[in-house]
Amino acid sequence: MTTQQDLERRIDTLASALEQANATMRDKMDELSLVRRVGDAISQHTSSWSLCKELSTAVAESVNCKYTLIYTCDALATLDLQAVSSIYPITEEFPITLGYSKLAQHFEHNPDPVLIENLSECREWNAEWPFPAGLSSWLCVPLLTRNKLRGALCLSDDVSGSFDERTLRTLMIVVPQIASALANIGLYDHLRESERKYRELVAGMQDVVYICDSNWQVVECNPAAEILFGEGVVGKILPDLFASRTAAREFTEKIDASGATQNHEIEFVTAQEDRIVALLSCVKDGDRYSGIIKDVTERNRLFDQVARAQKMESIGTLASGVAHDFNNILGIILPNAELIKMKLNSEGPAIKFADVIINASKRASQITRQLLSLSRKDPRCLRIVSLNEAVRMTGRLLGETLDRNIRIDFALTSESTSIKADETQIEQVLLNLAINARDAMPEGGVLKFTTEHRNGEVVVRVSDTGTGIDRAVLPKIFDPFFTTKEKSKGTGLGLSVVYGIVKQAGGVVDVESELGKGTEFSMKFPCSEDAALRAAASDGPMTGGSERILVVDDETEMRELLQNTLSGLGYSVVPAQNGLEAVEAISKEIKLVILDMVMPVMDGLTALRAIRQKVPDMKILISSGFTSSEKMPILERMGVEGFVQKPFELRKLASTVRDVLDGVTV
């Protein structure tokens, strides 16, 4: 070989090496370009869809293939299509999901890529290939992070043999980056979804969630704050919303010292100058404060109502305990005073003292009945009630308690005002309305009671010249717990009780009011003609008879009083001091039993059952200082013919005894 030939050979070798080096350099530059494009895309995108869209185009351009597809795994580990490269028009239709195809199962259990030079000649994949058959070349690479499948990168071309090991090496440079990016985006999506759910949860909370800076200025809060305070509070100083500066100072000092507090009860002032009570929880986190404000104003109000109800229950228990003994004593005083008055000369001076005793006994009886009524311990007993008399009784009670600057006027009809109702409840209605009228006239005025008989109805009106009621709240005044008074002056139950009692008696109640001019409540009740006749008959002489009557009472004075009174009316009286004696003395010759309820040895209810067993049709008249509401339904089921409440007037006793004996319902 000549020197010239050797030189040419060396030049060819150097040229070939240079060409190979240039090709390698171009490949490396392409790889670096792809790495750069992938890195840029990963740094710019936070959603898997937009990232996959850019990556598919970048890979397709770098390896010069017709299509690049990227699939990602969903929560069920199913491969779903995210993007198809767009450098060429898309003419094929690719599956939205790989489902449980053979390729998907391969990636789930095998990390190796799938390289197909010609799909029509590949027996392993040809029959179950999930992609269009018109694309012959395929390179599919799983996207894995820590052996967990995140997706798949699939390259395709319609020219056979388009992909080789060099293409695979190029892809494997960026595949780990793509897989990690998809994993991180999954975490970011999860975090973003958690934040969205958290914000929706906080936004929908009824409690106020707040964040304050180091100076206690509210920098963020949920919509509940505007509802609670009546305006937005962002930018306001949280302790400035407290009703008390002292409370604000104590609260902030406590947080700075301990770092946190829970359910600290604080009174706030709203934009409308209303005061609300809330439980304030707070945590100090670095230079910020955050926590929750829970409105407990309504809860505290309900607690107060429960406490008042329990207090009334305690009063009722006490009242029911003393009512029997107290009424038994009055039951002896009142009839004996009436007997004294009956035996005295009507023109003698002593008769005035008898009247004083009688009136005082009636007032004491009324006080007991009012106490029992307020505590709901008195049994509801329908009887003949004169509204005129109920108004007069209420007027007498008010005359002793109202301020002197309030004048009470009466305009009562001379016609019958008798209705069938519970006398104590009717008097309670009138008293509640009168108390409301008094509260509406702090500077004094006129309280007027009016009655009339119209079209078979009895109408009673209670009017005042007070401040009146705003039209805006007028429809709500009969709602339970609604009140315009201060907490210490009203429970919101008075008018709801009025409404309930009137409806129970078959009546209707209405109200008319005008601010500055006063209020008038009008109540209409169905008139009872039988009641009117009986009321008229009560003004005549006491009627008696000759029947044998068994009187059962443990009080000696009461027993003797009943015996003397009934004997004076012509009856034959058999006394018994307890239920056991009454059962032993009962016989068919006895036509009526006047029975006390609370007695030693055997109480009235037990005696009543035993008497009914011996003489089933025996007429029973209950005479008691107090009969609990629990026993009343039992007495009604046992067919008790009458009830007379101690203390009773002799005329009332005589007429009731006669009515029961005659079979007249009372």
C-alpha cells in the first residue's frame, strides 16, 4: 500500500468517525432538547390534562412519530386517555380507556415496555391489540414511580419499524420525569380537592371561623360572620367586637399566656347594637390567631326558660303540698262565717265582721287557685262561669296591686254572661291581659273591662290607653316565647296561654292596637243558656232534701260543718272520718257520698273504688282542698258525679248536692 493510499484510508476513517460523532452529538442534542421541553412543561403545569397535552406533542416532535398518546391511572387504577399529540391531523379513533385489556394487564404486572415493529406480523399482540390496526409500529412504555403504575406513554406510526432501541433509550431518559410529575400532580390534585372540600365545609358552617393577624385584626372569616354580626368583620379588631373592654383584655391576655382556649363565653355587640352570647375558641399559631365563634344566645335563652319552668315546677310542688291543708282550713272558716252571718241580725254591727271574714277567705282561696293555675297543678274543671263575676273578681285583685295612676273602669252588661269554662283559667286570662295593660302604661292610664251579650255569644273586652303594639309584630304576639319586654319582665308565655285557654273554651280572641293610642283585646265565648238559668237560680234560697248522705272527711271541724249544714237542710247525715269507715258504712239506703280525697288509713281514691264495688250506682261528690291533675282523668273514668272545691260557699255546696242527687250534670 502506497503512502497516498494509506493517507486516504486514514482520512476516510477520520471522516467516518467525525460523521458518527456528529450523529451522536445530534442524538444527544435531541435528547437534551426533549429533556428541556419535558422539564419546562413539568414546571409550568399543575393539571395532568394540560401537562400531558404538551408532553405528547414534545415527544412526538422529538422522535418524529405520527401519534403520541399518554394515559394516566385514575383512583381505580384504570388507564384513561389524557392527550394525543397534535402535530398531525388525528384520523384514527383511540380508546378512551384501556380498561382490562391485555396491554393494561401487562403494565399492571410487568414493568417492561412493549415494542412492536409490525402489528400485522406480531402474533402475541395482534388479536387483542386495543388500538387501531392501521398503525403498524408501536412503542408503549409504562410510567412507574416506586413500582406503582402512574400511566402509559404510547408512540405509534403507520410505517413499519419506526421505533428501535435508540428510540426506547431516548424515551427512558424522560419517562422517570414524566412519571414523577404525574405522581406529584396527583398529590397536588388531592391537596387541592381537600382544600376545596375544606373551604366548602367552612363556608357552609353556621359557626364563625376566623383568622386574625398578630394585632387581632380579622384577615379571613367565613360567611357566617356577616350573618352573626350583621356586617362583614374582615379588617376589624376582634376584641373590639366584645361588649366589655375588661372581658376583651382578659381574653387576649389569657391567649397570649396559654396559647389556646376553648368555649370561652363572651358577649358580643352586633352592628345593630344587639347583644349576643357566644362561645369563643382560639389558638395562637406563630403570629396568627384562629378559632371558632359559636352563637349560644338562643341556647342560653332556652336554658333560662327551662330553669324558669323548673322553678315554676318547684313552686307547683310546694303549692300542691300546702293547698290541701290550706284550703281545708279555709273550707272551715268560710262556711262557718256564712253560718254566723245567717244567724245574725242583718242590721247588727257584728254582721260586718262576718263579711270581713268571708271576703278575706275568698281572697285567700283566690290566691291559692292563682298559684296552682300558674304552676299548672290545678285540674281543668268545666263549670258555670259568669264573665261579669270573673271580671269583678279580677278587678278586686288588681285594685289592691295596681299603681294609683292607673284607673280601672267597668262597663258590664246586665244580660247573662254565663259560659261553660274553667273558672280559674278564665280569671287567669283576664289577669294576664290586665298585667300586659299595666306594663304598657308606665306613666298611668285607664284599664277598662267591657262585657256584652250579642247573637248568642258573650263578648269581653280588655282595653288600655298605653303605648300600643307595632303593626310589624302584631301577628306574632300569640306565638309561644315571643315577647317585646325585657328578659327580666316577660317570658313570652302570657298571650300564648291566653290564646290556648280561650280556644279550649270554644272561643276566639282578637286584638286591635295602634302605637301611642293603646290596645284592645276582645274575646268571644258561646253563651250557655243552662248556665244562665242555673246562675239565676243560685240567687234564691238554699234548697235541701230528705235523702241520706254519707260525709267522709278526716277534719273534725269540716265533718261537723257538713253535718250541721246538710242536717239543717233536711238531709240525714252519716259521718265517717276516713275511707275505711266510709266503706264499712256504705249501704243502698245512702243516696250520696261526699268524699274527701286526702285522708289517713284509706285515701279517697281507694275508698271510691271500694264503694263502687259494693254499690256500683252510688252517686259520688268529691270535696277536696286539692285534687292533682293526674287523678282527675281517673275520677272522670270512674263516673264521679260532681266536684266541689274547698273552700266552698254554703249556697254553692247546697246547689251542687241537690244537682247531683237530681242527676243534673255539674
